[in-house]
Amino acid sequence: MDLQEFESVETKQSKLRYLALGDSYTVGEGISKGDSLPYQLVDELAEEGYSFGEPLVIARTGWTTDELIRAMDEKPPEGRYDLVTLLIGVNNQFRGYSLEIYRSEFGELLERSIEYVGSNPACVIVLSIPDWGVTPFAQRMGFERGQISLQIDRFNWINREESELAGVRYVDITAISRRAGDEVNWVAADGLHPSRSMIQAWVEKTLPEAKACLNEK
């Protein structure tokens, strides 16, 4: 093996591993994969000198906490990860699921996330649930914005409290999402999901937390 081949193998083996768990806000509904949250975050981290392999994304549009748990049961992530993000709950709110069930299932997802990073809660980042009540879709369909916002806040109160108890990192992106009513380019073509620009704002707020985790390694 010559030097170039050795360096190539060494680089591949030293790639950091990132697991992204969630729903449409993670998978990037309505935009390209490269513009989604996990890929934008990896790109930003690369500019800071952190070399990641392709993120493992376990997320699907419409998923609730129980559906994410079932998907992970059916095909569990293998090995240890250097970073995990968790963003889940909007569909629990949309379907009118109970707060108590959300707390229980979110807590289970947190426990699993911490296990995936080798029992290091500082390398799990929870992102708060965005507020879709400000979107053109919500207005077009006649949803009451104030009621949606109130419900989103209640779910976020739970995921923040559970995150603090677990000792994981927490990033509030809800306030950013509520600016979508004033930022015309922050909503995807479907009128509901975030555009690349909004997700970029989420990533900018998440980046310091990700770096803080990686700098401790």
C-alpha cells in the first residue's frame, strides 16, 4: 500500500458518525436531501474542520414518537455515533395525541439517543418543535394560529424539561420558525415545510452545540 492509499483508508476510518432522528423537519420534506438539516449541519461542521461520513437519517414525513420508535426497533442503528440530533413531536400535536404519551415516548427516545453516543448525553442535541401555525398552509386551511402555537409550546415544554433532566443539549428553533410569516423565502413550495434558508438558520443555532460536543472528545 502506498502513502496515498494509506491516507485514503485512514481518512475513511476516522470519519465521525452522525445519527439524525425525527420526522419531516429532519428528512427535509419539499427540498433536496443536500438542503436538509442533517446535510447542512455536516457541511457546516466540515468547514469547521470536523470530518463526518454521510449521516444516518431515521426520519419520515408524518412520523410521531411511537412511529419513530417502531422504525428504530425494526432496523436499529448499528455501532456508536459521535453526534445525535432528535427533532420529533409535531405530528403528535397535529393528531391530537396526549402530552403524557409524548413525555413517555420522548423520554424513551432520549434514552436510546444517549446510548448511541456511548452514554454521553452532551453529544445528543434536541431541537424544539417548529410552529407550523404561521405557514401559508395553516392559513389556507383555516387553522387557528394561536391555538397551534399554544399546543406547540406545551409539547416543547415537555421536551425541554425531559432534555434538561437527561442532561442533553437543547436548541430552541421554535422562535426562528415563527419568523416564517415575515420571511417569504423561509417556506418550501408546499407552503408548510421549511425552506433551505430557514433550515440554515436552524443549523447556525445548532452548530455551536455540536462543536461543543465534538471538542470534548
